[in-house]
Amino acid sequence: MERAIACGSSYGCRKKITEQSMAKPMRSRRGKSAGRSGGASRTYAALDLGTNNCRLLIAERSASGGLRVVDSFSQIVSLGEGLAATGRLSDAAMGRAMDALRRCHDKVKKHRPVQAKFIATQACRAASNGRDFVSEVRKSVGLRMETISPKEEAKFALLGSLDLVDPAFDFALVIDIGGGSTELSWIDAKSAATRGVKGCAARPPILGWASFPVGVVTLHETFTGEDTYARMVAHVTSLMQANDAATRFGPLFRAGRGQVIGNSGTVTSLVGVHIGLDRYVRSAVDGVRVDREALLGTIRRLAAATPEERAKEPCLTGGRSDLMLPGMAILESVWSIWPSAILRVGDRGLREGMLLSMMHGPDTGARKPGNRRNNTQRKPKAEAPEAAE
């Protein structure tokens, strides 16, 4: 069920990932995942090792083509802790990540046979010892991980949020705020709706994408002292305004032709606070539409609050309150350059996109050894049509 928050308008939505199927694992009496049959595996596993979190999702394809969750795991590992200052992954951070990855490996083994994809993102891309760490994971844990490019992140973020794209708009901007970087992708909304999951998995209608080296962890470690929030906003805005997507897509969004979709932890936690939840509930947040001006009011309130006051918010427990300032600064910066009256919220991310890609696309699992890509950091870029007059 979708909800509209602080907005009188309503648009249609074809939900491929249902709240019921994503809420809890579906199991048979014997503990085996429901719906499994002989022959080729119908069970899929997606692991996302980010700068702050390690997340695993194991699912089956439902009759409607969506996801039926079998098992999941999420743990804050702070892999990027200290990375901004040293350029390296610390021994303590790698140790925490290894422990979480071993737990993920144990979960995956329980559901064999399974098609799987295990990825690392910005922390391993940016760290001088990131490649060595990924190799050590393969040797010590047995997970064949790959460090994906920002463009691949954009593809998976799109697939995970595809049912949130509204074809009433010409364009959609998908925001993925991570711990070490922020990925933005500009989508041909009408093509996305027409192609569906299978078509978008084969040929994502991404008109432009950009990766910025600012995330909630890196900003949190970089900015301290007075006027922290204002300085964060100014820094992020200057980075994004220097990208050609600001001049190419900015006018289109200011003309009301684009929608904004946010699917990161910052956005979902912020919206949980905004709608006054006593505790975070996925089904109350996923799919909602939030008025821009109303949500900016909540951002202003949280930015002006003390750290102790933010920590008391029910939806900001477990260390989330410490990272809200940088996350809100990134969201506000994005929204100022590519404005949209409504923010569409998705409590899903790269894992859901990877699962749908494996289920519907030509990439059917983890890459074979030796099929390695050059994942060196590249200058943020965006490819887009010229802005309308």
C-alpha cells in the first residue's frame, strides 16, 4: 500500500517489490525456502559491502516477477572509518567487515544452490589497499567479491527503484547516498516504465550519471566545529554545481519535468522522523511521497538540534543520528540543483537491484575468476540531452 505524505496529489504505482514479500522471509515447515523446485536454482543472493554497512539479501522470484525474501542480514561495520584521513582501510575496520562477511557466507551456504553476486563499493574503490582486502576476503572467507564502478551502482539503484518511477514525468533522478560517495542517475522515466524490469536490466534508460566522493561517513569525519551543517551544504553544492549535469538537467527539473527518488538510509530515516513514527517501520516509509518544503522544515529542525536531541529521535537509533547531518546536507544540495516538488521514497537499494538484475537480465550471477574490470576512480560525469529552452 502506498501513501501520500503532506501532498494532495497521487500517482499510479505498479509495485513489483511488495511490502508483504519484503517484510519477512517466506519459509516452509522444514525451513527450506518456499517455492523452490528442482533443476536450475531459483534462489538468489546479493551482498553489498559499503563504506558503513554490510548488507545481504537472499530472495526468490515471485510469481509476479518481484522478490520473495528468504533471508537477510545487515550490520554496521564502518569499513571506511578513517579512510578520508589515511587513504587506507584500517585493520580494525577490515576485521569488522570480515566478521560480518563470514556471517553472510554462512547464511548463503544454508540456501544452496543459489545464484549470487557480492559487491564492494566506494570504500574499496577509494582505498589504496581496497583490492588487497577484496582478495583476502576471497581467500579467508570464500566470497568471490568484486568492486563495482559507480555506473554499475547507478544501474542497480535504478532497478531497485523502478516501480517508483512515474511516467507522468519526463525524467527521474535516483539518489543513492552512501557512506563514502553519492551516486546520482538521471532516467528517461517514460522509457523506464515501458521497458519494465527485464528491459531495464538489459538496457537501463540512464541518460546520465555522476558519482561524487562525498558520503555520510566522509563528511562526518571531515567537518567539525561551528556551522558544520552549513559548511557541509556549501561544500557538496559546489561539487555538484561544477558537474555538467547541473546545467543540462537543472533547467528540466526547475521546469517541473522531473521527479526525485531517494532510496538510501538517510532518506528513509529522515522520512521516518518527518512522519512521526514511534519506531522505524519499513512499510510506513517505502513508497511514500513527501512534500519538498515540508521535509525541508524537518531538515532545518534536525540541523538546529543538539546531537543529544537528535539521538532521542525514535527513527535515528543505533548510531544513525551521528550521520544525519551529512546525509541531510547531501540531500538538500541535490534538491537545490535538481528541484522537485515531491520526493518519492524507497526503502530498498543496491541489493534489490542486483537481485532483479540476476532474475531478469543477462547477468546471471557472480563473475567468473579472471573476468575483472578496471574499477579505477573516474572523474564524475554525466551524459544528457541538451536542456529544453
